[in-house]
Amino acid sequence: MSVTTKWIDIEAADGTFGAYLAIPHTGKGPGIVLLQEIFGVNEHIRSVAEQYAADGYMVLVPDLFWRSDKRIELTYDDAGWKRAVELMNATDVAKAQADIALTVAALKAQPGLEGKLAVIGYCFGGRLAYNTAADGLVDAAIAYYGGGIQNQLQRADEITVPLLMHFGGADSHIPPEAVQTIAERFEDNDDVEVHVYPGAEHGFNCSHRSSYNQRAAAEAHGNSLTFLSDHL
């Protein structure tokens, strides 16, 4: 079983940006807009897109840092971290959210798109996925260790689609108090799930990082596939 991948171009008001498309072997399926970490659409993020394509989904990953430099691919060493933080800080979040809306439209226009569409984001992309759900652009959303969601809970009532959030129990970037605040805000919403993986650090899903936690990554992926199957 194989997947087909290619880059496509998406027109924005101020230029053109690329998006990485992964198509399942059937050539069709429900949709996932997948949102990068702060390291760009690098080898890891492309492999995640291909994994979900192998699971039967049409996956499109926008290059959200294109206004700084196109198709940036960073590693997880000190230099990569430094550049990644610079790029994140230079990103106009409103423009990034507009790019995500264009990516949703581009995926819906793909001939193989069948059924509903979800957004999945990691780290920086996790927070953007939360806001994409609040913007009403998708049918479901998944956020992996979305930093800063606790500071955007004023948008909680705007989220009317199923939302799944994954957090590491030992995340050095997102304190337990933040996760508790998020969980408490959504405790009366049966469409929102919060999963915490004991002992897992920030970035636990990324096999290219020292923080990779195989068990937490496997459990989170299984939970995500069940969630997607239930809601797409």
C-alpha cells in the first residue's frame, strides 16, 4: 500500500504559498488539513501527513512560514530551535489563519475529497488548529500540545465541532496548570476530549526529537484515528 505525494500552489492575496498533499492509495477519502510545528513542513511533518494518508485520508499541509522563506525545513538542534522561534515570532497569526482557510478551500476542491474535513495541528499548529475550529472552518479538530490555548479560552464558546486535545504529562513548555485550566473550561462540553499522557514531554509525537515517547505517540495516534472515525 502506498500514498502519492506532491506540492501544490495556493493563491493568497499577497502571493502564492505551497502546500504538501498526501493522497491515499485509493485516491479518495475524508480530508485533513495538517498544521506544522515551528520547524516548518520538514521531514517529520511530511511523514505524519503520509501516515494519515496511509490511514485513508486526503491530507494537505500548508507552508505557514512562506512569507519569511518558502519551504523551510529545520532540524531540532540548537540552531534549528533558534531559527524556529524567530520564524514563529515573525509570523502574522491572522495571516496564517487566513492561509489555513485557503488551504481548507483548496483541499475541498481536490477531486478525491469525500465527506467531511478535520484539522490536526502540532505545537504552534495545535494552537492554530484550536482557532481554526473556533473559526468554524472544519468538522472536527485535533491539537497536539497546543501551546497558548490556555490564553485563548475566550473563544471556547465559539467551538461547536468535536475537539480532541493531547498533552504530555511532563511537558516543560505547557505547565500542568495550563492543561487543568483548559480541561476545566471544557468539562461540560461532551464534544471536547482532553488526553494527558503520563511522563510524555513536549513534542512526544515526533520520532526525530529526543522527547519522542513511543507509547504516548502510539496511544495518541490511536485516539486520534478513533476520534476521526467517529466524526468524519
